[in-house]
Amino acid sequence: MSASSTFALVRKDVHSELRTRYALNALIMFVVVAVATILFALRSDQPTSSVLAGLYWVVVFFTAMSGLSRTFVSEEERGTTMTLQLVATPSTVYFAKLIVNTALTFSLTIAVTVLYMTVFSDSFVIQTMSTFLVTVILGSLGFASASTIIAAIVAKANTRATLYPVLSFPILVVLLMTVMSATTKALDGEPFEGALGDFQILAGYILAMTGGSYLLFEYVWKE
């Protein structure tokens, strides 16, 4: 795997997304609609920190599903899959897509955070910022590592729009429960050390998912 080839593919995907803005527009609209719906549902209620943390990551999950599902679909639609298979190794393609998905997911979580802090300014108050930042970083990596291989698996399916979230949820449920727990601790003001157990689970999840995806991607990509 060549680093220059990987980043060349990253630049290609970034330029393609900036030109079409399909995923960005879909993500922005979904975030705004989801947060507005939650705001109307809660109205004057004061949700607990665990409820806010759960709703926060539910928005991130479903928004990510609407954007990351097109990771390999765009290649199929443009007919560039065969070209990539000829000019780049599977590991190069995998890590390029993983980098792009990580950047997209991290940008998404930052956008959701800013919107949440604006809309729920009285209740969504991050008291332990270090815990929250580590949770966002590890959560974004976890989402991207799982979503990349799932997107490759369902890219050629006729029902990929519905198949993607169905396959993703069982794989991501452990990640979601862990980031919700860590986010609750950040909102409650627990010390950083109190979330170390959650961070260990997240780190193990990322390593297992990335390693397994790396080993399996060649067979999925060339199938």
C-alpha cells in the first residue's frame, strides 16, 4: 500500500463530493430536521443527561447512515469500480475510503454538537470537555471503520438503501451504547478517569473492526 496512492484517492473522493455535494446536503438536511423534531417533541420538558446523550447519538447514527451508505455506491453509479480495481490495491482503496468516512463522520458530530448546544443550551452542557472530545473522536473512528466495510458489502445489492441500516445497527449497537455512556458522564461532570472503561471498549472495537475489515476487504472488493 502506497501512502501517496491512498491520499490521491482521498483527494479524488473529496473533490467529487465537493462537486456534487450529495452527501453533505443530505447530512445537513437530516441533522436540521432530526434536531428540530426532537426539539418539538420535548418542548418545555427538561430531559436528563442520559436521554440527551441517547438522542444525540441517535441523530449521529441515522445521519451517518444516510451519508456513508454511498461510499461505494457512487463508484458503482459512475462505473469507476473496475478502474479502481485495476489501478489501486484493495488496501489502498480501503484506507482511502476509511479516511474520507472518518473525516465526514467527525464533521457530522461537530455539526450536531454545535446545533445541540445552541438548541438545548440549558440542558446540553458539556462539563467534562476532555471526556466528550475523546468520545467524539473514538466514536467517529468506530462509525467509520464499521460503515466502510458494510458499504462495500451492500454496494452491489439492489436494495442497498434499506439493507445498509439493517446491517449496520447490529454491528454498531455496542459502539452506540458505549458512546452514549461516555457522553452521559461528560454531561454529568464525572472525571475523565470515570470514562476510561468506555474508552477501552471503544479502542478495542475500533482495532477489531478495522483489522477485520482490512483482512476481509480484498474478498469483498473483488467479488
